[in-house]
Amino acid sequence: MKPVKLLMVLSLALVMFAAGCSNNAEKENAPPASSADTGKSTNTSSEAGKPDISEEVKLKMYLVGEQPKDIGLIYDEINKMLKRDINATVEPIFLSWGDYLQKYPLLFATGEEFDLVFSANWVKYGEQALKGAYLELTPELLNTYAPLTMKEMPPEAWEQAKVKGKIYMAPASTKDFSMAVVGVRGDLREKHNIPPLKTIDDFEKYLDAIAKNEPNLVPFDEGIGAYTLYDFIVGTEFTPKYVIGNSHVTVDLKDASGKLVDIAQTPQYLEFAKKMADWSKKGYWSQNAMLNKTPIPESFLAGKSASMAGNIQSMSLNVTAANQQHPEWKVELFDLYNGKATYVNPYIGNGMSINANSKHPERALMLLDLLRNNEAYFNLTTYGIKGKHYELTSDNKVKALGGTDSGYRVDAGSPWGWRTQGLIKPLADEPDEVAAIKEAWTKSAITNPLLNFVLDTSNIKNELAAIKNVKDQYMLPITLGIVNDPVEAVNTLNAKFKEAGLDKLKVEAQRQIDEYLKNVKK
């Protein structure tokens, strides 16, 4: 090589080396990447920061509940609109009521690829967030990809969604009650001369009459909804906000001190266990209840059982469907709280999160923004196809069509995660009892800052796993009364909890609660 050429090559190499050093220095001194800069596609164009939707993407969304028959029809329509609006499609996948407790944590543990997922305090939102299951929803992400949600969301809802100061959920913007109500066949109640129900003892009289006189009906087809009887009997006493998952460790929201209560060690829980064992022996439900994965209302609506129970939102819909299909049943709703303390669910009782491993988090947020704020998307996923599953009355109320045989009853597609106050329509056939019950619960509702408390489980994961194993093996048989000796069963449960480290967890939980309340009072 000639000297001149060699000099030129060396000079060029020096320039490239200097440029490389400069770029590396800039990278080293740059601010840390935000949670949005995680190696995933940003899909942001240079056009005034507007999202780039030139590439079609396929999203996957996990919901909790039973998959309705006509779900394919609904999401065919949704995907037509999505293709037009954000050049995407979405596949909904349902975790059934019988399986969601086991399958939900596995979604993240196995590293499965998906984009959106239902999240809520009752599926351990805080715990999952601390484990890194969800993507942090920064203001930058939300303002860019979910601007309508940012405008619509109550500030209090964002505050409740914070876990260690960061947001991992877009909560529903409605306030609901979690207390249970019971539905019974009014024709049978009248037939057997049972007065309107006010207490759990009244409900027992109804169940007893069915067990003795209606051989073709299960009084209460107990199974995966077993929490409802616990709620009627124990929840009415303690107004509980559960603190340590898979146990009965709670705070009584009537107690402002935040002192923990281990319900499984109280006289009330022992009496509950005895009553459940007695009811089981009397045949109020099947001895195979442990294996029953049919939701309680489904059995009732199919004409197999004489009563059902659940939260007031779902029960209102179930009673409406039953009375449309079987008006001769005269189905009624009853509030067994009977004036005892209640509380309004925090906003994080329902919501949607983005999987931390989603390859398309921006497009997932755009989808969520449409589900929450666009009336066409909201109506489809909440009510179904107009003219087939529902119609609107002259006063803009929703009248469900098809009764119990409808392929998509109101709320059947598990749309609770994107429920927004401004788009919900009143139901034309809502039972009269619903408004009265909600009014009574509103009057008896109490407030407590601990409604928003989330236990930090990062240092107690092993103990929590052991507690879950105990719960799975020993707690449900007590709830279903399938034990030989309820006193011995409760003692065994508490002994196993102790062996699993529950005392240690209670100390840690109480420490966090005390610190939380101290900061709230500042």
C-alpha cells in the first residue's frame, strides 16, 4: 500500500474510533431507560409523536370467567373494528371460575406470551405486581397510547393502583359492592310458607324445606362459589379486608386501629365450620361439592338447584335472565346483611394490566383505551350484538334477549376490567330489589384507609407458598362441611397454618399495616 493511501486509511480509522468513543460516552451518560424502553417495539412514528400502526399485530388477552357460546361472534365484530382503528386483532382466552386460582399465577411463571390480562385485588394484583408480572404504566405510556383513559379515570383510582409508587393497572372507574346476596325461587318459598329472607337462619329454613320436599332439586348447588356462605355467616361479623392471601387473616374495617384478626382462630369461624358440616349432612348440597366446577348460578338457571348466591352485580343479571325464561319461578333477591356494616369496593376491585413480557404493549394499551371509552366496543363486549343479544328501549335502557338460552348474556364476556361509569347503561328488567339493597348498603358502608393497603410480599414468598398449600388441602373441606369432626378440622387447619409460618407472616403484615397507617395520618 502506498504511504499516502495508508495515511488516509489510518486517519479514517481514527475518526471512526473517536466517533465510537463519543457515542459510547453519550450512552453511558444518558438517563436510565424508562419502563417503556425495554427492548420492545415502540411503534412511535415521527409524525408528532403519533403511534405507528403500519404493522398489523395479533394480541392475546386473558380474562377470568366462563367463555360464553357466542364469544366468537362478538370478537369477530371487535376485530373488524380493531383492524380498521389500530391495525390489530385480539384473541380472548378465559380462565374459568373453577381454574383461575391455579392458572392465573402460572401465566407469568411459565413466561407465556400474551398482552393483556384481567387484574384485581381479589386475584392478588399487588402481589403479582411486586413479582414483576405486569408492565409499569408510566404517564408517558398512558398519555401516548391511552389518552382517553387518562382523561376519564378518577385520580383516586390511579392512587389505589399504585404499588410502591408505580402503576401497573388501569382500574375500572366504577365503584361496586363485593358483598353477596342470595337468590331463591319465590314460587317455592311461598309453596313451603317461608317468610321473606332476612338472615342466614331464614335461608336455612328455605334450604331445609327444599331438601325435605323437593327431591328433584339440590337446595344449594355448592362448589366453586363456596365463599358466599362464608360471607353471609362470617363476613357479616367482621367486615373483612383480607391481608395475607390464602388465609383468613384480615383487618376488621370497623376497627380503625388496623389490628390483625385471624378469623380461623375465632369462635365465629368454629361456629361456621359446625354449621357447614350440619348443612352438608342434611343434604343442602352434593357430597361431591369438592369436585363441582359448575358456577352456582349456572346450576340454578339450568333448573337443577333452588337457590344461588353471588355479588349483587352478577346476581341481578342472573335473576333477570331466570325471570325472563321462567317467570313462573318468581325469582327473588335477598340481602342477608340486614343492616350490618358494608363497604364500597376500591377501584382496583376490577382492572386490566399489560403483561410485562408483552411484545406489543403500546398496541395493547390502544386496545384497552377503545374498550374503555368507545361506545361501540363497550356495548359489544358488555351487552353483545344489538338485535340478537339485546335491544335498547325508548329510554335508552338495555333489554336482554334470549333469557337463559342467550349465547351472550349481559356481562357474559367478562368485561369488568374495562367497566367505565359513563358508558354503563341501566337494565330495563333489573329486579326492584337491587336498588333497595344498594341503597341500604350505601347507608351502612364504612370507610377505612386500609381498603387500599397492599401487602409487600417480596420477602415472604416461601411462607406464602406454604400457606397456599395448607389452604388448598384443609380450608375448602371445612367450607363445604365435608369433614368428620369440624372442631378437629379447624384445629388441624390452624396447626398446619402455624407450621407453614403464618405467625411470622402476621408479624410482618402487622408491621407493614402500622407503618402504612402512620404515613396515612401524616
